[in-house]
Amino acid sequence: MRILTVLLVALLINWASAQNKQLLYGFSEIPQSLLVNPGEETNLERHFGIPLFSQFHINGGSSGVTVYDIFRNDGGDINQRIGQKIFELSENDFFTATQQLEIISFGWRNRKEMYFSAGIYQELDFIAYFPRDLAILAWEGNQNYLDYPFDLEEVSAVADLVNVYHFGINKRVSKKWTLGARVKLYSGILNIKSTGNRGTFTTRVASGDSENIYEHTIENAEVTVNTSGVMDLDEGGASKIIGRAIFSGNLGLGLDLGASYNINDQVTASASLLDIGAIVYSRNNESYEARGSYTLDGIELLFPPLSEGEPAPPYWDDLEDELEAAIPIDTVSSAYTVWRPLKVNAAVSYGFGRLASGQECDCRNMDAGTKWKQEVGLQLFTIKRPNRFQGAATVYYYRRMWEFLSAKLTYTIDSYSYDNLGLGVSALFGRFNFYVMADNMLRYGNIAKAKSVSLQLGLNLKLDQQ
């Protein structure tokens, strides 16, 4: 059991972080900035993302534990470190992961000065809250926790693998306002969801007329695990996933909204709402539901110790039959709906340091406002997760060092740390735009000590840019 716990902790540590893209938000030289704010002010004329190379984004981290906390080589006992962290973490701690791969991306401006952008990208999103009660139960057993109700509600996790087809419109409607919207068609490839569970497990001293010392009670259990596209993977493997990526039949609709407002020549406010939508999983579904209550007498410990290689005692088979009769596990194939993780961005920026003469305006749009060589700002981010909202705050400094090279430095406070320093660079080589961005730069000396790590990069072809 302890080995399994070690593997679980290691897995959760390696698959984790949030969807905040504070380095990309507002970085208007990069076409993909329109994906985090479709109302971003942009001077793009045309762009074409190099297929499979225009955007790659991956995050990893956890809110309460690092790889170094568990696996540091200091001569200590790894079991003691795991046990210590289990008690330090709370049910509010979480592990998340996000990965995005842009398959194709392109955009163009029409004569009415509307900028259209479209494309396809694949996204993996995962979050699991730390089930503290069940981790303690698995690690220590229940002998020292009489009358303590271990809470099944702490089991909360969602994993989603989707393909997204999108089309967006960006329009500067006045000297002050730029508005944008993006319509999305989701194609769900894989999904695992277990949220909103209920029930407790409690060990008590048996009543006076009982022949046994303890009784173990599962009360009002309501546990559901929904899956789609998981059970038949062994029949097709990777080829089946690729086939579903093209068109899975599990479809959904979404909408992104964004806006930018020039308060004056130097101060701009912006905001965006992303992934307002849901996916209906109706194909390749298999869900498991367990509901009921059950009281067991006759076993002093929930996990009686067994010697290595010793078979389980025969009463475990009888116990399993009784438990299944009292709390049956139903397998159903009905459709279910998964809401996309709604994301909200809001920012305010102050520009200063005019560009060199001849670079101060967009000559195709004389209302585009002044371009500034430097910029400082504040960005707020929040995302709706199964149990609660999670947020982050970022201050940043942007500088266009030369006409072909720009950089953005960010300092972020979020659920992972209070010292997240990030750096993003965008370079234009001829007509090719290359960008690379990374978070938690202070931890790169020993990345195992970082609670979150993020990397994104891409390559685009930009045409006829003013």
C-alpha cells in the first residue's frame, strides 16, 4: 500500500499546473495572443502558423508539494517524507496539468479592417484535488481514528482531452474600443470525471450487545466516475485516439469574448472571457455509480497486516460479496455534460517611450493609437475549477528592444508560489516570428524544487505587417 501511495504522489507531481498564460496575454506581436484575448489590439495583416510548430504549451506543478520534497537525496527516509507531506497537505491542495498543441493556425485582414483568425488545436486539461482523508486512511489505516468520518467528498478529479476548431473576429470599432469574439467547436477525445461525491467511512467501538470490538460504517455513499473513450483504447490504441481527434462524435460549443479600451494615449484596459461552453459526451461512454450504506462487524482493522506472499483470508471474499450487495456498483452508458474551465483575464497597462520616428502609428489605421517602446501593467487571472475558483495576479514589464526583438518580464503570485518570475521573447527574422516563454526562472537551477513549471514556444509566418 505504501508503494502504491509513493507512485500516486509521484504521478500527481509530474502531471500538474494551471492555464494562466500571463506571458502571452497582451503580447500583440505574437498571433497566438488573440487566443487569450480575441479583442487584443493587433496590427497583423496576415499570418500563417507553421503546422504543429506554431504553438506548443505545457505546464507542470502542484500547490503543496514538489519533487524535491519527496525524492531529495539527503539520506533521510522517503516513507517519512511522504507521511509528513500527507499530513501537511489539505483537501484544498490540487494537482493540475495543461498541454496544448496547435495543429494549424492562420489569419487575415479584410478591407473593412476586421481581422479573422481560425485554426485547430489539441488540448489536455487535468486537475485532481488531494484526497487527504483517504490518503491518511491508506497510509496509516483506521486503528487510530475511531469515530473519525473519512470524507469521500474529497475525491474530485477531471481529465479532458479535446480537439478545438475555432474561428475568431477582431475589429477596432472606434479610437478607444477594440472588440473580438471566437466561436469554438469542441470534439471530445477522452474524458474522466469524478466530482460531487458524497459519503463517509467511520470506525466506531461496537455497541455493548455486539460480539465484536469495532464496527466500520460507510454512510450515504454517492460516488460516480464518468468515462468516455477510455474503456476501448486497448482495441485501437494510438490509432483510435487519432481517429477521434478528427471527429469523435462527442461535440460541444464554446465562445470566447474579449475587448480592449484605450483610457487615454498611454493607459489601456483589457479583458477576456474564455471557454464559455460545454461538451456533451454521448459516445463510447462507461460510467460507474455506487450508492448506499453498509456496516461491517468482525474485523478490528480495515487493512489487517499480511506477511509478504500470504494470501488474503477467505472472509475477504464474503466481505466483498456483502459490500457489493449493500452498495452495488452500477455501470451505465448514458450521456453526460462537462463544462469547460471558464477563464477570465483582466489587465491594465501604461505605455511610455515612443518608438523611433516613422514607427509611431499604424498607417493603415490612423486611429490605432500611439505605439510605445515600453509598457508596465497588472494582469489578473481566474479559472473555474470543480471545487472553487483559482486565481493569479501578475505585474509585468514589456520592452521592444529593436524592431525585430521584444521581451516581456513577469512576476506572478498564484496558488503555487509567491516568487514566479517569467520571461518571454518574440523575435522577427524576415517574415518568420519565433517566440519562447518560460515561468519560474528562479527555480531553473534545481527544477525539482519548483511547484510549477511552464513552457510555450512557436513559429509563425507573418505577411505584410505594417
